[in-house]
Amino acid sequence: MAPSISSIDSTSLNILDFVVNKGNGVKGLAELGLKTLPHQYIQPPQERFDTNVEELQNDSIPIIDMSNWNDANVAKSICDAAQKWGFFQIVNHGVPIRVLEDVKDATHEFFKMLPQEKQKYSKEQSGTNNVRFATSFSPRAEKALEWKDYLSLFYVSDDEAASLWPPVCRNQALEYMKSTQLVVKKLLTLLMKGLNIKQLDDTKESVLMGSKRINLNYYPKCPNPELTVGVGRHSDVSTLTILLQDEIGGLYVRNTDTLKWIHVPPVSGSLVINVGDALQIMSNGKYKSVEHRVSANGTSDRISVPIFVNPRPSDVIGPFAEVVQSGEKPVYKQVLYSDYVKHFFRKAHDGKATVEFAKV
């Protein structure tokens, strides 16, 4: 028997117990039929995002056709987008549509599982930090929770995935990740050329894309979407993020010039690419990671599937020597990547504040 609404809405502890400790997640809250948003999810006014009244920019991030990777105009478009927007969408990228649809379906199947089944993959029960079912971003550090559940899968090997990843989504997540590998390598090759780095050698490849994490994100229908967020303002700590959206939409990117928010419309078969902090640091600020956020939705459930392409935790990152060899002053110091990531996760989402950790 499900707990009554009043019994879980009385104190923060009970909400945390129901959502976090018992594995119900925000999905469990949504399925109680709440008429109003629990106060634990009400964001301070400056962090709320009401898409009905928010001043949005009537522009959008570039959509780049990748049919011909060798076209100089394609390379220029990618480098320009990474500098100006920090975000772009790619179409005709070569990842089979079937692979994209399969991983979206598998995401829905995972979140259909019973709470006690999903809870086996929580921090407390999974037995590994590489597999994590969780909710919000950092519930113990946040003053207001985010309206989102997720499964995070850090890739070590096929053997580990076979033994530890949930069977209901394992094969689909692996295929999606592997199918995007060539796309990522091609994008990074072009972006390096934009930094006058002619070749993506083994050393550079290792530091740029030495580790990967895939998240299955679930945003349940929300009773008061204007009072909360799906994900708060942040930039990613990755080198690049490859995002698969569903048809619902809800991703917003901040234009660094106008400071207005721009909706990233779902485009069938596309992948959204964004620059992460690691690439901003390694490019000495030429390529920009930008603030983005996800709105809560009052009419339907939504999913998304990002792949975070990262340095390895043991890598030390800083501006590439080729970028600063002509006398350009380094903006960022050398930092251990795992230290940077720990700094990001020990606090609530706070816009672009994390990158200050790496500044000279």
C-alpha cells in the first residue's frame, strides 16, 4: 500500500526517505497524484523557470548536416558553434536511428521497474560507484531538489557492464555508446584542428575521451512546473556531451552575449552536442561550455540520454601546449580531473561557478 500524500509531505526527512532511501524517486511522487508540488522541490524565485513568462530568445543553436565530414564548411561550422554557442545539433551523423530509438525505449523500460528493483542500483545497494540510480543532483547538498530521476553508468569494460548494468537497458546503452564513438572522434579531430593541433594522436585522444559515462534521465510530469526545474543551471564537466532528446523537449541554453535562454527544439534523428568544462580548459577558453538547464513539464513525462565523454579521472588537464605556445597567457592551471569532478558534485548546481576552480 502506497503511503498517503500527507504522510510523505509533512517533513523533509519523509520526502527524502520516500524518494531517495526507498527508491521511489520523483516518479513515485508523481504517481501519488500530487495536486501541488512538495515544498522541498520549490526553487527560489531566481532559479525558477516558467517558460510561459520567461523572456526567451527566438533563435536557436546551429543544426549541422554531417553528411560530408570532409567538407571544410562543416569543420568551420563545428568550430564556430563551439566558440560562439557551446552547443550545436548534428543530423546525418551516421548513428543508426534504430539505435537511438532502442535506447529511448530501454530508458522507459528501466523506469517502469518496481522501486525495489531500481533501488538495487542505488549508491547504497549497487556495490559500485560505476552504477548509480539516483534522484535530483545532489540531494544532501541542495536547498531545493530537482524534479528528475536518473541511472548513471560509468563504462569500464564490456565484462563489467555485463555483470553490473541493469539487464533491461544494458545492451541498448552499450550499443548507443559504441555507435557514437566514431562521431565523437571525428568531432574532436575537427575541433583540434581549430586549435591548430593537426593530429589527434593517442595521447590527446586519451586525455580528451579516455572515459565515458551514460545517463538515462527521467523527468516525470510535474504538478507545478513553473515552481521547480528538471535540472538547474550548470555547465557539464565533460570534454563533450552527446545528448539524445525525445520529442517532448525542455532543454534550454543560455546565450553568453544576450544572457537570454534559447530552447533547443527536438529534431528527429539528431544528436545535441555541447562543449564541457574540460574542453574549455584544454582550449584555454576558445571553446566554451555554457549554462544550460531543463524545465519541468506539466503535461507529460520526458526522457533524455546523454553520453559524457571525459578525461580519465587520473588525468591532469590544463591548456594544451599548442594553444599557448605562441605566447597566449594560460587562463587555467593544471588540475587533476578527479579533483575537478569532486568539486562539481559536492555542491548544488550553480551555473558556471565550477570552472573558477581551475582558473589561474
